[in-house]
Amino acid sequence: MSSADRAPHRSVLVLALGGTIAMTPTASVSGVTPTLTGSDLVAAVPGLQDIAVTAEDFRKLPGASLTNSDIVDLVSRLEHANREGVDGIVVTQGTDTLEETAFLTDLYYRGSAPVVFTGAMRSAASAGADGPANLLAAVQTATCTRAREHGVLVVLGDEIHAARHVRKMHTTSPAAFSSPATGPLGHLVEGTARLQHPLQRIGPVSLPLTAPSEVEVVTASLGSSGILLEGLDGKVSGLVVAAFGVGHVPQTWVPRLETLAASMPVVLASRIGTGPVLTSTYAFPGSESDLLSRGLIAAGTLDPYKARLLLIAHLAAGTPRPEIAKAFLDYR
């Protein structure tokens, strides 16, 4: 790693969205809520003396309350900061939706300045709070010149992950985030981001022409009749099926899914969340090849939640249906 990657006087913008990293106890309620500002978060981190860090409060919400529209607004702010010449950008937010917001940002962001998402599993008032260390690691990654090559990144626990691969794998552990299919892109070592695995960026999706479309996820489960598929036509613009294994559903679901696929994009993902949906191995009714022959779209390696965001982004951008199907081929 060259010394340029750790050069002093680089500039980083920290955009604070709220989340556990910004939460402290309050007198009015039992439990923690988002109270800390971006400046508060930065002030709690030793080791930033050689980096010009500016903090901005963009939202102050728990991760569960963020919306797609919030992320569209965030991307506009990121691209403005990129045009202003900032060296890197860090986004702090709640971990409930971090893997999804980072992926949606990766779909839209067109700038060259690195964008790094981070958060915390323990609130600022907890013993062993992980927020300051995660924020420091995120800032150090955002100033790494090689980070420009990898798209939007997620940094927690000194691990650097690609937004498209990272998943939250535990409800409470400080080591909750991992990329189970690929492993991390790199690590922070002695304050330097070491990125070992190159990752080709996928072309961005156009920002929405319309309000984000309604797309829901319906999960297959043992003995389910598929009743949740009833009445979706006319209420949603697209559907993601979180199927068994490599892309299977109960045989009773097949007629409903075929009807829905005739009127809207229906994406076939796996509820497992790691590994690809197959295309031609099984041939029974409700198998992956059967469903794809009836008009469903294979999600590739995307889990159902990221497949939903990719579908939403293309629907909102007005992408023609054949091009939507092609977009999922980038994630095989």
C-alpha cells in the first residue's frame, strides 16, 4: 500500500443518518434513541487529526424507518459532495437496513469519491461501544485511493465489504456483518485499508423518474398455500419470491405465479440468501426451470431483499421489462 493512501490533509464528509451508533438513553423513555449529531460522533473518535473531517446531519432516524426516497436524496448529496472534490464520504446509520441502503446507494451512485457505510451494534452509552472504532475505520477506508475502484463499501469490525455481498448475519454480535459468499474485500491494518480482491463496478441505474414502485417479497414455507399471492395484481408493480433452495416453490403456487408474471416482473430468489438461483437443473412443477419457463426472472446470487431493491430501482427508472431481466444477469 503506497503512502499516498494514508496522506495527511485528505478531506472526508461524514453524513449521519441516525441509528444505534447515534443512540443514547433519554430521560423520557426507557431504552436508547438517536440523539447524537454527526459532530458528536466525530468528536468521540481519536485518530482523525490528519484528516479534515466535516460532519453533517442528514437524517436522525433508526435504520428501520429509512425509506428508498431517503436514499435517493442521499445519493444526490453524495454526488454533490463528489463534484465539490471531497476525497471520501462516510455514511453512518442503523444496522437494521444498512446492507440494503448501501446496496441501493451502489445502484445509483455515479461519483468517483469512495462512499463507505458504517454503524454500530452497541449504542454509544454501552460498555465496549463499537461506533468510534467503526467510524475511524470507515474514514480511513474512505481516504484510500484504491477504494475508488470498488463501488460502495461497508466497513465494520475492521473488515471491508462490498455493498452487493455484505449481509447482517447476527442480531446482536459486534461481528454481525460478513460476506458469506465471497468473504471481505479487505481489512484495516494499522490504520491502512488493505483491499485484496478487485471488484468490477456495475453500471449505475438512472435515478427515479417516478416515485419508488411497490414491490413486495413473498416467502415460500413448508405447506404454504400461497394465499399471500392472492390480490397482488393491481396493488404492486413487481414481486420477489423468496423460494426454497435453488429456486423452488410448492406446486400449488405455480398457476398464481404464472398469472402474476404475465402482468408484472416476478423475480425468483432464494430465501437462503447465499448462493445462486439455478436455471436448468430441476424440472418438476415449481422447480427453477419450470418457473423461469413461465416468465419469472432469476435473481442470480442476489438475496430477496437486494433483488427487491434492484427491481424497484429499474421500475422507478422506467426500464423496459426485457432490460430488467438483463440487469439481473450482472449478478450471476
